[in-house]
Amino acid sequence: MAEQTHVLFVEDDDVIREATQLSLERNCFRVTAMPDGLSGLEAFRAQQPDIALLDVMLPGLDGVSLCRRIRDESTVPVIMLSARADPIDVVLGLEAGADDYVTKPFDGAVLVARIRAVLRRFGHAAGARDGRDPSAENGGVLTFGDLEVDTEGMEVHRAGRPVALTPTEMRLLLEFSSAPGTVLSRDTLLKRVWGHGWGGDTRVVDVHVQRLRTKIGQNRIETVRGFGYKLKA
């Protein structure tokens, strides 16, 4: 029997925490549920989960700060849970290193689908999308100025130094590097990298592009106003 996916769920609302835990367990996830940020951090360090679900508003240590702590120690995927009335929370969570977000109130089936989409992205970042391998003739390594992307070893170097990317950032870079010079719209990136085209908020794309720029060079990814982004060849 396959081992259950371990979810760390940190939520201070007792009703939401218990109902969501039950829903996730019915979908064959193993859940560690914690009521506040500090206990969530302790649980994370005691046994690293496969994925973390963090409410933004938490007592003791808020969800954004908890996400930063987790990201300092691990590339484990993180989904933030945010109230619809607080769009700034979404941006703050993504800037802190979250891979995705789900707005409250959420449907249990939607949450499960988003968890599975993030886990697929985490597990299958090793390889060019849709079987494309533009780097096959160069040993799996693509070069853009001082940036090297090893699509087989899933490593990135800038000026000879390793660059630590989260799985989502790696997937995003693979999309750009598979078609350098080609403009990719936010909707296209949302569907290809995040796996959902729910007419959603493309801020998730913008924030991740900004995070990627800070790691590979601010000028490496160009904004094409009104259309999207492209990687400079």
C-alpha cells in the first residue's frame, strides 16, 4: 500500500481546522493539524511534511512569517489560505515563498485538487514540459549569458554559482528556457505551471516572476507590456 501524503495544516479556527482535516483524511491524506504558527513550526521541524497549508492570520506566528521560516529551511511546497477580502495577504504570502493560494471560504474538493496539482508540480519538475527537450544536443544544459539551466540534473547556476529555486520557480524557468525570446502570457503560464486556468488571479504569476528575477538576474526576464513575459535569449 502506497504511503499517504503528509499534509501539515495550520489553522486557528477550530471548525475550519476540524472539518478540513476530516475532508483531507477522507481523500487519503495524512494530516497534522495545528492551531497556531509556533506549534505549526514545531510540527514542521519534528517531521517534514509533503506539503504545508497555512492560514494567513495565525496567533503567535502569522502564516506569512511561518511560510518564510519554512522556506528558509526547505523547498516543501506551501499553499496559503487567505480571506477574499484581503488581497494583500495573497501577495505577501507569495512573496514569502508560497507556491499557491486558496481563498476562503473554499470547497473541500477544490482544495484537494489544488493540493494534488501542487504536488504534481513538485514531483514532476524534473524534465521539460510536454516531453520537449530543447537542450538534448547540449547535454541537457541551456545557457543564457551567465545563466546555465541543467534540465536533466535540475540545477541552475549563475556566473558559476548555484541558484536555489523552489519547484515552482524551476517549473517557471523551464517554461521560459524552453522557448527563449517567445512571449508567454500570464494565462499561459498559469495553466502550464500552476495547472489550473480557473480565470484566476494572475498575481501568482507576477509575484513568482519577480522572485525568479531576484535569483537569476532582474534583466533576464523581460516584461512585454500588455502581453506577458519572455526570457532574453
